[in-house]
Amino acid sequence: MSPTLLNSRNLKRLIFGLLALVVALLVAAWLWLRQSLPVFEGSLETGVVSKPVTIERDAQGIAFISSDNRSDIAFALGFLHAQERFFQMDLLRRNSAGELSGLVGPAALKHDREVRRHQFRARAERNIAAMPEEDRRVLSRYVAGVNFGLGQLGAAPWEYLLLGTDPEPWTEADSLLTIFSMYLTLQSPVGKFEWRDTALAELLPADLYDFYFPDGGQWDAPLMGNAREPISLPTTSLASLLEDGDPVVYQRMESDDKIYGSNNWVVGGALTEHGSAILADDMHLGLNVPNIWYRAGWTIPGTDRAMRGATLPGGPIAVVGTNGLVAWGFTNTTADWGDLIRLEVSEDGTRYRTPKGWQEFEVAREEIAVKGAPSESVEVRKTIWGPVVAEDHRGTPLAYRWVAHDVRGANLNLLRMETVTSASEALDLGPQLGIPHQNLVVGDQAGNIGWTVGGPVPRRVGLAGDRSVSWANGEAYWDGYLPPEEHPRIFNPPSHRIWTANARTMDGEFLRVMGDHGYALGARQQQIRDGLMARNSFTEQDLLDIQLDDRAVFLARWQKQLLQTLDGLEGYEDVYGHVSSWGGRAAVDSVGYRIVRNYRLKFMELTTAPILTYMRRFQPDFSFGPTKRQFEYSIWEMATREPAHLLNPEFESWSSLKLAALDAVLTEMAEDERPLDQQNWGSENTARIQHPLGKAVDLVNWFTAMPADPLPGDTHMPRFQSPTHGASQRLVVSPGRTDAAIFHMATGQSAHPLSPFFANGHRDWVEGRPSPLKEQATRYRLTLH
């Protein structure tokens, strides 16, 4: 036998052996993953529920729970959450408790150290002790359902097997920690907007501050009041901020409307054929696998109605949805729900001044468990107002007075929404809700509509809340919370329309008590308002069409301005062609949209760099952050009027600055070496929706990530979309008409890649196809005894 033949046979054997090994490994992985699949069908003995509880699921995994006992419904919902989403729940509780390091190791220590200052686990336990007995009973039964559901899995959720650890049982405090986790997402835990804005107001010349950081303008579209007046050019030269030899510092600008927020609106019965209100709600959050929301419905005990909507795994509550008579939705208010307090500290740093004299800091120690490493002890300095969270630009310690720290900051009062019978009754719940403050928008079957703040509103005395001041002399303080009769509220406005989108909604007294913590510019809100005003009658599809509106109304004037800059400019003929034929939408195939959009952001970066340079002289880590949300008004004045004294001194003319901004955009677009006509918006705005572990482990990303779809839409329009943020859900519903209601949700019901519900419905979300809110034909039935 020749060596060549022997080598050939050996090579074949090696190849077949390797293939067999790969197949064996894939089969082993498949069998391993299958162990942690949920129970879909059959019957389970719980020893807990008072009567049998039925769970029916359709092909998408939308669950409907049938029982005449609310506590048993909570048990069943807890069971479902644990079976489908326990790892997500674990991340939520650990996120706000500052306990992520115990699961993933030292990589999470920085986060845990910062969060421990708020001692949310202890606050959760305190709040539970203050709950009404009825709520405590529902919560206790939910917790029992979670732990029963976890125990019924054939193996721990697959994430724990990868991490080499075991899941810890769920507790009542953990459910409130999921609410605190949403606070960390929707509000700053250290008052960053106030921290930045105070520094800017105190350090910049007044006319420059007023010009660059106005409180609104022509894009405002409030429910109450009018748009702000145009700003005036300052007289102070921008170059006067710089010292000789100062290198100008540049900070890459992301969209000034990329915030955790949402859209919602409602039209009254006078504008619908059937006389019932129709509500639309799409909550904009980070997009991950699985989705933050879990779809479910259940019977409402004592009625012939059903609750349907989106739940947050970790709690027994429907966050948004309809109970058959009323529908409700939320958007982040971006108003001011916390104050930074300048502390007057003794020379030795151990005491601070209060209205009752000098007082020693209370010092607590928090132990942080760290997987694979020794635990770490963190010192928390506390005052009578709240923990010390930062220092200002003068080096003065700052304490934080935050609604999230109070008993009223987190509770289960949203449970009451299930049984309200009118929009007015739903609005009455607003001041009682213990959630991160939301624009609560409601509509009922009778056609009534309304808006209020969901969450307690502090009564500030002696301060506006927009600047950090000392409270030591007793003249500035919070005098509890506003009573219901003073709570901001709008009911049945003459227009029969209500709209919110994270921008300013109020004026006058209501705005004063709500304050400002970084309102969105208003362009998105204005486009929604104008879309609603363009029609006098509405169907569910009409509201979905507004949700999917990707017209670039906000950028239209920037497109025209850029065309003027390019007109006749040699060497830019192709760019001119794309910009002129941009289509006026954030469409995936538009090259011109991508150029215009990024040109504006680069222009913002180059024109505001001297301010950033100046501020970093006082605060080396200063960043514009959310304070840049109103930059549009100043940068547009500079782009159109070209004032010489506001030109960045690194550029010889406004023309050279504009061309530099455009060239920088084109250079970045060309980095992947594809021709310009292939550099469309979709190639930048491509979905990156991943499992949290997939962001660190490529193999996990391979079998859990959603497709890398090019996505239409952007931030300054109703169809809010970026690769990692966007509409976590879209809801359109008229109370009593759930058969016609629409619901989109990115990813799917289950976090398990082998589940039949893993990505069901995701294509509807991507493509904007109407899909039902109401569960469809039963595919799986499970009974709990």
C-alpha cells in the first residue's frame, strides 16, 4: 500500500472523525439546552393555589391566565416569569441592589460600588413592610410562583450553567428591586443633569449660557402652553473662553434625542367611529435578548373582563395595557425628581451643617460579594437628606434628595389600574404610583382621555430644583408631596388629543412643580402632534402609521442648508446628488439621509468644542451628556447666520468648518472601503440586539442574537430607532376592542433559544406589520393545581 493512499485514507478518517465529534457536541449542546426548557403543557401540583389555574399560550407564547383569585393569578404569572425569564429577573434585582459582581465577577464592581450608595435592598425591605396587606398577599403569592416555576425546570436556566453558578431563590424585596432598576434606567442616580447644568450656569458668561443652553424654542409642542421665543446671539466671543496654547477638546456627539424615553398619545371618542378612545404607546428602551417586557393577560376577578398588556418580569403587575374599560400607557417625563444639595462641611470633613446645627455624617458599610475574588467593603456616607453621591466643580460634596429613596418611591399601587372603570379614576391613581415618574396617558371606553404624572411630585420650598444649593439654613427643603388636587393633570382637552414624547409637556405652575431634568428637544413630540392634528377621525391602523412615521421633518432644513454649502463645490458632485435625492425619510436605502444626519452632529461637535474645552479646565471629566438636548437652537443660528465671534478659532471661516464637518462624516462612512452609493442609512442603523452574555461571548451571540436587520427610523421622529435602542414594544388599543388592538415586541416571549417562543413576533416588529394584542388560538394548555 502506497504512503499516498494511506495518507488519503487517514485524512478521510480524520475528517469523518471530526465531523462525528462536531455532531456529537451539537447533540450534547442541544440535549443540555433542552433540560432548561419551560413546561408548556399538562398538569402540575403546586400545593399553593386555592383552585385550579389554567395557563393557555398561543403560537407566539402569549399567555392568558384563568382564575377567579388575584393571588393565584400572581402565582401563575410568577411561574411563567421564572420559567421563561429568570436570568433577566436576576439581572434586574442585582442591578439595583449592587450585586452583579456576585454573579459575573470583578467586571461589575464599578457599577456595584456606585449603586450601593443608594442601599436599595434595604429600602425595598422597608417599603414592603409598609405595604397594605392585600398587596403583600399578592406579592407573596407571586414570589411563591417564581420559586415554584424555577424548581420545575429540568435544569437551571442555561445562563447559570455557562457562568458556573446556581440561581438564588426570589424574595419579596427582589420584586421591588426590579422597580428600582427601572429608576436607574430612566432617572440619573446621581443627578447628572443638574450637576452639569449648575456648573455651566455658574462658569460660563451668562449670555453664552443662555445662547447654548436655552430651555426650549420652535420645536416645543407642549400640551399646555406655547413654544419658547427665539434665542438671541450673545455678545461674548467664544474664543475668549480659551487660553493661549489650549488644545481644543472634541467630544463625539451622539444624537441629542437618544434618551431612554417613549412616545404615547390618545385620541378621544369624538374622533373615532365607535366613540371609544384609542391609545398608542411605544416605550423606547435598550433592546436586548430577551425583551424587557413579557406579554400576558388574565381574568379580572369579580368581572367579565380581562387584563391584557405587557408585564415586567419580577413583579405581578401589568405595566401598560387595557382592562377592557380603560387603556393606559407611559413615557418618561424627564422632569426633575431629585435635588443635589451642596453640603457645608467642617474642616475635618466629619460633620455637615443642617438647620439644627452641625451633625456628623452617618457612615454605613456595604459588603459586595465578588465571584472568584474576595468580597469588597464600600463606605456609604449619609446625611439627613440622602447619601453623598458626588462633588461639584468647586470640590463641594453633594448629597442627593431623590424620590426613589422614599417609601412612596416604589410600591405595587399600579395593581389598582386593573380594576379602574374610567379615565378619571385612572388619573386619580397617578399620585399614588410608586414608579419612576411617567407621563401617564389614559383613555376609556366612553371616549374620555387624560394625562397626569404617574408618581409622587415633591413640594419644593425655597428652591426651583434646577441648581444645586445648600439646604443648611432651612430655607430650602422638600415639604412632603403634592396632594392629589395639586397634582398636574389634563382631562378631556378641547382638541380631543393628548401626546407626549419625553419633551416638555407643561407650562406655568405645572411646569414649576415638575421641573426640568433634560427634556428632549421636542421635534419628535411635535411630529406626533402634527400627525394627530392632520386628521379628524382615527382607527387603530392610523395610530400605528404615526408610530411608524420615519419622515425626516426635523432634518429637512439641515438638508437644504447642506445643499447650499455643496452648491458648485468641485469634487462633491456625488455627495450633492445623494443629499438632494435623500427622500426626506430615515429609510434604510437613503445615503443622503445618513450624510445629512451625521453632518449636523459633526457640526455640533466642532462648534461647541470651545465650551467643552473651557469646562474641562474646571472639571476634567466634564461631558455634555443630556445637557445637549437643546443645542439645536444655537447650532442652527450659527449655521445660518455665521457669526464671526462664535466661530471655533481652530477654523479660519465658517465655510472651512462646515466642509471639515462634512469631510469627517464622509471619511467615517468610507472606513469599510465600500463606495459611497452603498453607504446608506441601513448600513449604519443595523440592529444589534443581543443577549447580555452574548455581548461578551461570541458563541452565545451566535445562537441568541436577533438578525442584523437594517432598520428604518431614527431618534428625532416617531419611529425612534438605533441599533441598540428603540421601541421595546408598540401598543395600539381601544378599550373594549381588543380584537382590533395591535401589539409589536422585539425578540420574543422566551429567553431560551430552543423555545418555540424565542423570536416569534420579531419580524412583525421589524417590518411594522400589524399583529394582535389579544392571544390567538390556544396551542399549549397547562393547569396548576
